[in-house]
Amino acid sequence: MGANMARRLHESGFVVAAVYDSHAPAAAALAQELKTTHATSLASVSAAADIIITVVTDDAAQLSVFAESGDSLLVGARGKIFINCATLAPKTHIETERRARAAGASSMEGCMASSIPQARAGTLYLMCSGERAIYDRVKPVLDKLSTNPRYIGHTGQAAQVKALVNMVMNINTAALAEGLGLGSALGLDLDMLREVFAQTGAASQVLKTDGEDMQNRAHDCYFSAAHAAKDSGIAWTLGVETGLNLPLSAATKLQFERMNALGLGQLDKSGVAELTFKGRRG
């Protein structure tokens, strides 16, 4: 995601001053492609740019790159703006903002919907939170990454909205896998079944993106089952914290966690169908 966002900004006329990745060969290749600097430390990223966009895997990785000691994006960060695009627990975005402010920098959420092709095309749906003045300052950048960036509110709220988006998406994904799996077990024609779903209350965006892949076992990764498990966990935790019983969210979380346990976590989320079709790996 980060690499394709960098490509998009480069093509849109922005100076991509440096790129960094924990897997150094990936950053080196991208730097060569964009004719920019391969940063070999986090501190050198902040030294090179006024606006730094982060895309990490999880909460631990986020807090690591914003560490309060050692190599960190916070070194020399006074006056810098961080746009943090990963799907994280709201409290992690709040802690990131606290650390950035302590270093004299600004931080905001730019939570992403959509996937790799949209990152490349600049058509992500971005949900943004933090200080409104900071959002307004970086909006020219956001406008090149998103067809419709949406300002949500104070820090943590974009992460809450993104958690709910992915909660509903993951429930829909698991439900579709069960519907197609049962249809297959009943001997129904799945092309027909998907067409009927599309014309009825069973229709969904997930049906468009994942239905045929579930049928054909084409699970090339655009959004991994491991990330689906993580994101379902974020939403489930929010439910626990607010005292709500969310049985569908809980069941979906367990399905994607089961994929991880079976070694299927790096498949696309459509791979949850491997747990519901007779004769497959689940």
C-alpha cells in the first residue's frame, strides 16, 4: 500500500524525498524506481521530509516507529506532520499523537478503505481524524490519494469508523463464504447463485470483489486473512469496552483466527471460503 501511494504522489508532482521499509530490499527497489533516497533509518525519513506518511502492519509496529528512544520518526521531528494510514486500535492513534506532540510534531489519522489497485490509482477512501487545521494543511496531498477524503473528527474517531467498516466487511465476507459453501454442498450452480445474490438482499460489495474468487479458489492477497483477524479483533474489543454483545463480530473474528491457526493467514480474506466448502483445507 505504501509503495503504491508513493508512486501515486510521485506521478502527481510531489517530491517523494525518501522511502523506508523494515524490509530494506523493498525500499531500495522503490527508491531506485522513483529516483529518490532509500532511507536506512527512521530518523533519516523525518530529516528528509515535511510530511511523513506511515503504513504499518499493527499497533506494535506503529508504536515502534514512533518510539520514544532510539531510532524513531520522532528524532528531529519538530514541525513535521505525520499521516498515519494503518488500521490500528483508536488508543494507538491517540498515543501516537501524544508522542508526536511531545516531539513538537503533528499527527493525524488517514485510515484507508479499498486496496492495492486504489492506492495505485489515487482512489482510496480516506477517513481522517485529528486537528482540523492539520487536515486542511495536508489536504492537497490527501486529494491525490483519495477521490473523497472524509474528515471524521478528533483523534481516534477515524480508527473507530475504520474498525466498523472492516467489521461489517469481514462479517459479509464470512457470510458469503458460508452461503456459497452451502450452495456448493447442495449441488447448486454457483454462477447462477452469485447472479441471484447480486439481484437480491444478498448483494454486497464483497460479493462483487470476492464471490468469484471464493468459487474458483483464487485467493491472491489484496487484504489478508491475518489483517482481517486483527481488524475484527479491534472492533470486537471496542464492543467489549462499550459493553455491547456482538456475536457476529465474535464469530467472524474466530473464523479468521482459525485461518491463521491453519497457516492460511497470508491468503486474501476470500480464503475464508476454504473453511466452508466441503473438501477444502478447512
